[in-house]
Amino acid sequence: MNPDFLVIGAGVAGLRAAVELAAAGSVLVVAKDTLHESSSEYAQGGIAAALSDDDEVELHEQDTLAAGDGLCDAAAVHVLVEEGPAAIQQLIEWGAEFDRQGGRLAFTREGAHSRNRILHAHGDSTGKEIARTLYRKAASLPNVSFRSFHATTDLLAEEGAVTGALLYDEPARKLIPVYARAVLLATGGLGRVFRETTNPDVATGDGVAMAYRAGAEIQDIEFVQFHPTALHVEGAPRFLLSEALRGEGAYLRNAAGERFTDELAPRDVVARAIVAEIRRTGEPHVYLDLTHRGGEFIRARFPRIYETCRRYGVDLAAAPAPVHPAAHYAMGGVATDLEGRTSLPRLFAAGEAACTGVHGANRLASNSLLEGVVFGARAGAAMRELAGAPPPEGGAPPEPLFPCSSEAEIRSLAWEKCGIVRAGGALAEARAWLDARCLAPAGEPGLAQYEARNMHAVVGLIARCALAREESRGAHYRTDFPQKRETFARHSTIAKGRDVRFR
């Protein structure tokens, strides 16, 4: 089972890297759940690239830098927007079916974009279509194999270099060491550490937690984007109501029917405006209203969103949808260079689990799928350089320790103390609560225990870095430091054995 290359995660970034690696050796792609359960599958909004006649790469670059609020890595942004158009064309050549009008690609606009540059597939299933295309491409290559229901619990390392990973075979309830010349973390996001989230159940921050335990550097983890508009119906999942709805003219209204904010402002601004309106009115949510566009348009443009809302008793053609912000995307993650290399030899990261610096303090809408494709390919190309390295062996993690806290307790703590609006006192309380939780071995841990261990670690990292960043910037907002401060126009970094630093 030991491949040349181990790819942990079967979303867009992992699959794109697997395609790139296939010519250089055997590739094993492992997924915690089915091969089709990832954040990529749920990405509705679209993928951004400067491909339309009235757009330019430089404009996409400017918009991304502006959204990042002074913390974007300029070189990473340049790579993203410069390589984006060719990456999209390649997906089309591989069979991706993006929406068209009269045979031409159909572009729309989302918040903080200065041009119509967002491509969609099947209206609101863009991530699913890109993942389908990449899976079909990867599965057609003889060197690529897949394992589903194999969660990764820890990285294996010898003398500071990563040698593989420990997989938990969930059906068999046993641990399996897998060694590889290079390992890619493409585990997706961490939204499930928060009580309210649009993320799938698998998004428990596994890649960040495993990398941290192994000694890798984590960057900008305090920056978590809260999507302004998640469906807020009792008993329903916090289903994402895409920013594209507001791009197509949806209004945000309070219970009295009044509009109260600029719907196309950056996500952090809209999310805080909704929270402020909810607190002012005492209502449990606000409303997203697209009824004026008519049922025919809504059903054609947003078929998946329309049907999902109908399933939970909301007809978007007839009535506004109740919405509330929810954790959506992590700008920070495992620190990497432009080729996906982390601070640990032989360990790479791409997609939402990584932090290239491309998103800065606030991700520009629809840049995440593009990042997964572009930087997944770059990580795969860099990993190929290790094809001739001697096969690794050895390395074992210490006995795992598990928190005595329940998943529900950890998620509530994250939402209440490390959420949309933060303050130093609450962050310090979160850190103290986590530090005081007992960590102990478990007899025969299952997947839930491994996930709770990762969530405990990730919330601790968010709390520590958010407490150290004494300012408000992008998605990180502190009531006790409501202004940006020049001294914090730097990336936060944290690693095992040392506290937060800024560089």
C-alpha cells in the first residue's frame, strides 16, 4: 500500500495534484468519507478568472489585494490570477461544463469584484462539476488509486522529515501506517469547529491539527470567514445561500422588511451588519429576498439552492429566506511557499488546509476553487522532484491524547468566544478553558474521538492567534481593538513549542 506519493484529501486541490503527480510515480488519494464528500462539492458560488473580454488579470489582482486588507502575499496573488485563465481552459479541455450563453462562457459578478468574472456550472454546482472533472481525469490515470473511509490521524516523521501518515481504516477500526516519498495535505477546511457552519461534517481542521502536532508552522489561522447568508431554519442544516444570489440582486431585509446594508460589500462587513441588526431587533435572523426576480429566473439560475430551500419549507420565489451568518472558510492554515512546500521536509499542503497568503485577511469571493486548482497543480509539480528520493521508512507519533470535552462543547466555545465579533476577554477565556481540559489516552478511539482531538487543537490555535492580534482587520474583528494597526500588518505564525509571532 506504500505509494510514491500520498495525497490526503479528495477535493479539488488533492485531485489536481494527483493528476500532476501521476506521471512521476504511484499516487494514493485517501478520503475520510466517500471520495465525493468534500468542501469542493458544496462550493456554489463559482470560480473567478480574468477570461471575459472586458476583464484583465491586473484588475483581478487588484480586487484580490483589496479584499485581503493589507495581508495578501503579493507574489501568491500574482501567481493565482496569472495562471488562473489557463487553468480554467485546461478544465474545459478535460470536460468541465461551465454555464454558457449563446455558446460563450457566461460570467457573473460577486461582492468586491470590479468585473463580471465568475464562472458557474449548472447554476450553483460549480465545485461539484470541477471535482467531477478532476476525479474523472485522475481515475483515468493508471498510477492513481483511491481509498475512501480512511481518515488520517497523524503524520509520520523521522529526523524532522515527514515519511508518511497513519490512516484509520474506519470499517475495520484499525490504524495503518503508509509511507511515501512526499505527502500532500489537501484536507480542506475547519468550519466544523464552529457550532454554526456551512461546511460539511468532514471539515474538522484535520490537516492543520496534524501538521501542528508534527511541528509544521501554522499561519494566519485567526482569519476565518463567516458567510453572511446561511439558511436559518429550525432543524435544517446551515445550507449556504450563495453570494451569487446577492450578485443577482437579492436584498437583505430585517423583520420589518427594511434593507439595512450594502448587499455587495465584502463578506465580513455584511456578516457584521447582519449580527448588529439581529442584536438591535432581537430577531433570530434577517431575510434574503429575491422574490422580485421571479420564480422562473430563480429556478433556472439557482436550481440546487431553490430545491434545497423548498425541502425545508422555504420557497424563494414566493418568500424571503431566513438567514444568519455561519463559519465558511479559513484564510489561514499550514504555511506554504508558492509550490506548496511547508516548513517540514517532504510535507506539502494545498487548498483550504494551506496558507499561501493569497487570501490575506479576507478571501475574495470565488477565489478558493481557483486557488485549489492552481496551487494543487503547483504542489504536485514540486512533489515530483522527490520521485527519485530513497523510499522513506520509520517514524511513529507519540500515543494520542484525547480531550475530555465533547465535540458540542468545543464547537459552542468556538462560536461564542472566537466567532464573528471577538474581544480579548472572551478569547482569553477560550484559551484557558481549552488549556484546562484534560487530555488522556483512549482505549479504542473511533473517528469521533480523532476529530474531537483535532477540533480541540484548532480552536486553541485560533484563540491564541486571535488574542495576539490586537487589531481588527479583514475577517478578524475585535471590539476592544476596532481599528487596523500598522504594527500588525504582518502574518501571524505559530508552531509546536512556541507561541505566536508576527512576520
